[in-house]
Amino acid sequence: MDKKGVIFDLDGTLWSTIDTVVPVWNSVLSEHEEIKRQSITVEEMSGYMGKILDEIAELALPELSPERGLEILHECTRREQKALRNNGGKLYNGLYDVLKALNVDCSVYLVSNCQEGYAKAFLERHGLSDLFSDVETAGRTGKSKGENIKLIIERNELDKSIYVGDTEGDREAANFAGIPFVYASYGFGSAKQYDFKIDSLAELPAAAKTAFE
């Protein structure tokens, strides 16, 4: 029997942390006199979700050197992880039930461009660790999302897999890994093309069943 895996993106696919993260980041930025920009907005932060920290530093703090911008954003992420461990984020409706349903016939995985501690906060704060068979992050490997998807597939010897995400970057990552892409249209981003589309997490088990037929 084929070993099947549903591999998830995190932000905009499984949860939203914007309400927690934006105040934390703005607090950190306000402590540095060299930063002259206005506060980060919710809309701006939505556009950063799914990007690696180097890209965010270039977009959010273009007046600073790449090294200094990244140093400050690492400070932001350290503080956000503490806040998320304490308060969690907003899980999308039906997440627990969907993950449990998927685990009946498949294994469930997580691949994100986040820092490693961020994914850990998601899993532990919301009691989800036992529902995911493996996790990989850009913060741990330094690799692209597509490369990390391949790592998950190879490490877990998956015969069939799909990637679920909410951005064009997620589609590109799935394409790089050579697997179908399920577009979560309820998330932060958009995707030009997709193999399957879901408008809520509740639609995913049916889409996965079709994908694996």
C-alpha cells in the first residue's frame, strides 16, 4: 500500500498570528533609534507571511544593511516566539478535526519558511505535536521550501504526497518538489495556478482523497 502524506504550509494555511506578532515587532522596532519607519501594519505583515527572514528584512528595513536588518528581525522573532508560546495564534476553523481525519489514511507533515522555534510554538501551544509525523523549517535547514518538502518526502519514504499552502511561493515549492498543490484560498496570499482549491480546511479531506486516487 502506498504511503501517503499531506504536507502543510503554516501561516495562512493552518493559523494566523498577526494579532500577536504585529505589536511585538513594533515594540522591538521602536527601541532602535536608527529605524525611522512608521509602525508595521496588519496588511504589511500579511504580505510577509511565508517569506524567509532575509527577504522580510530587505522589505521592512531597506535603510539598514542586510546584516543589521536581519539582526533586528531575529530579535523580533525571539520575542514573538515567547508571546506565541504564552498566547498561541488563531487556528483556522476545524483544524483539529481535519488533522485527525487525515491521519486515518495519511500521515501529516509541516514545512514552513519560519524559524524553528515558531513552528514549535504552534505545535506545543495548541497540543498538535502528536498529529504531525515530521516537521521541517527554513530556520533549521537554511534550505528553500521546495527543498524542505523534498527532505520530508525522502525522509519519510512517501509514495504520494500533496502540499497545501496559500501563496504563489507555495505553488512554486510544490512544483519544485514535483507534487500536486492544494491552494488554500482563505489564506493571506494568492496562487496563479493550482491542482486543487479549497475555500476552507473542511474541504481538504475530500480534496486529498481525490488527489491520492
